[in-house]
Amino acid sequence: MITVVGMGTGAAITEGPTGLTGLTGGAGTTGVPGAGGPLDVLAGAELVVGGRRHLEAVRVPVGVRQVVLGALAPALDVVAGYVRDGRRVVVLASGDPGFFGIVRALAERFGAQALEVRPGVSSVATAFARLGLPWDDAVVVSAHGRELRTAVQVCRARPKVAVLTGPGAGPAELGAALPGDRTLVVASALGDPVRERVERVTAAEAAVRDWGTAVSVVVCLDETRALGAVRTVAGPQASPARWALDEGEFGHRDSMITKFEVRALALARLGPRLGELVWDVGAGSGSVAVECARFGAAVVAVEKTADGVERIAANASAHGVEVQVVHGEAPGALAQLPDPDAVFVGGGGRELPAVVAACATRARRAVVVALAALDRVPAARAALTDAGFSCDGVLLQSSRLAPLPGDVTRLAATNPVFLLWGERPRATVEGVAQ
């Protein structure tokens, strides 16, 4: 048996005269329903594994081998030897070890049936408790040993996000990458009666601080939506039940909007998702931007007209999503934006090939282009292939049912639209992601 014990904030352990003991009272603490009296979790253990601070915080009996967790694989190999010989192992971890913790690695290696897990309270739960906020509607993302940009895009897209940090992916790096309207709550040394700190700062303030090594978790908030609505299902909201919404569900000028048939295929090729960034360039009404945001992506809409900027913001607000609107003209307006995962290019004009080329240079995964002018298709296609994308496309022609006098129906043709899409080879995308 491997006993995994959560230490730290609200942990299901305490320091007693005989060393580390489990609390009494039920399956959530001792792991044994109705157990009476303290459980000495180190009694009979022949191997204790944990971080250096965990091992220093307990009284490991004399003669019991200790392994400091650094690289995981060598430590698991040592554990495997003890398990094979039927010898008892205790693993000390932070908070709830089943929440982005070591339980996953242990269960994969030794099977869940070999584990007795005694969880503490996770740093995420503790941080929200300190803030007095519910967190059933929060998104939790780990940047520990992972790419920071995923956490950044989730923070851009969602109003309440907890980020588990790591070296090179802490509050300063997160703050430097986020827009100025986000508040960061940096929780350090949670549970420590002397060193615990919970500080509310702007993204800009976080970016210029040295936060040290005691950061437990960072909560990123849109303060205007931090409380959230009553939820039935925890976690991020589900994908929309409907997409390719009717044009009437958006404000637009003189029918200058990507039609829903075109939008449906564009969304399929863009593949917007939580943790990614999408550009909508030449956004017009912002219908594509809003729909991508409804799928959970962080979205930047670039629009050159002032009334278009206002219209995009109004459409995003009406659909309850976050879209960052940039007033400017591509390709120049793209220079200061963070690299996107996918890009939608709408509209046309003589600058279209240069705009597509600029987008293709920056996009990590896909570029989709909608255009009406036949003459500009070859140049747009060349811009995609020159950037290393595989390119495909289709001419979309549709006819909609329309009423006629006498309670009869005709087919009304919409304007044909070329839709081109470029996709990076999968191996290239995976290499960039790593």
C-alpha cells in the first residue's frame, strides 16, 4: 500500500508528539470511515517520499529511508522496488494530491487500488476561500512545467481563472502577457501563519514584481464578473448548443456580415477552443469573433472603422463573451498583438495578400480567408502556401428559402463566397506547442 498524504493548507494531517498523524472523523480525513483516534501515518513505513520542505516539516522515524522528490521518474523507480517487496510507502504532497498532483502518476504506475489517499485542501480552494468567492464556475489551469500561453489565453477568455504557477511561469510573466483590465490575486505560502500573503494587484503591477518562490496560486479576475451566476455544473461553461447563428442575432451595417453558411465552415476550419487565441482580422460586425469566443477561445478582433469597433463590442456584450477589439488596419495593426493559434481574415481590398501573408507568418495552426473577388484568390492561396501551410478551399453558393405572395416559397440565392484555409502540418504544430 502507498499512502499519499496531503500537506499544507487545510491538510488532513497534524503534527503531534509522536510525529505526523492523520486527523479523525471520516473518509475525507483519515481515509477510513468512522475511524477513531489519531492515525500515525508514518508508523510502519519503510520509505517516505516528498519535497524537501515536506520532509523537513515532519518527524520521520529513525531508520526510515527518505527520498526527496526532484525528478519524478527516479523516485517512482525507488517506490516500485518497495512496492514489489510488499513494504509500506508514504508519499507526502501539497494540499489535495489528486488535484494536479502526484496521484495521477502513482495511479498510472501502480494502479489506483494500491493507493490510500488522504487529501488536504487544495491551494485553489484555499485561495478562493481567502477571497470570499465561490469557485464552482472558475477555470483552473496549470502552468507548472507547461507552456504559459495556454494559461494566458484562458485568462483572456474567462472572468475567473486559477493558475498554478511554476518557474518561468509566475505572476510576473502572467501579468506581462495579460491586458490591463485583469486583476491578479497572488496567494503565497498559503496556510503558513507567518508568511502567508494574499495580494491584489493589476496585471501591470504584477509584471514588475519579484514574487520569490513561495507563490501557491494566482487567481485572475475580471472584477465586474467575479461573483458569477448560480451554476449546476462546475467548471467552464459548456460549448454552445448552437453556432453559425443567424445574421439577425448580430448588429451589422447594410448586411455587411459573414453569412451563417460561410461562418459554419469557417468555424469548422478554425477549430476555436479554450486555451487558444484567435484573430478576426477585418472583423466588420465581429460575428466570427463572437462565435469563436462562445467556443471558449480568447479573441482579438481587428477593425479599421470606428463604428465597426463599437458594433463588435456591442455584439460581444450582447452574447456575454469577451472580445478584445483593436481599432486599426491590417497588416500594420497586427504587429503588437500576441501570436494567434488561428486567424480568420474577412473582407478584401488590395492589401488582402499582404494581410494574409502577415497572418500566415504568425499563426501557429490555421488561417481561414473569406473573399468574394475571384481575382484575389490566387494571391491569397500563394500567401498561405509560401508560409508552409497546406491549402484547400471551396466556393460556397447557397440558396435560402424565401416567401412569395400566395403562401408559396422560392429559393433566394446568396452571393457566392470563396473560402480558403491553410493548415500547418501536424508535426510542425506539435513542435511549436512543445
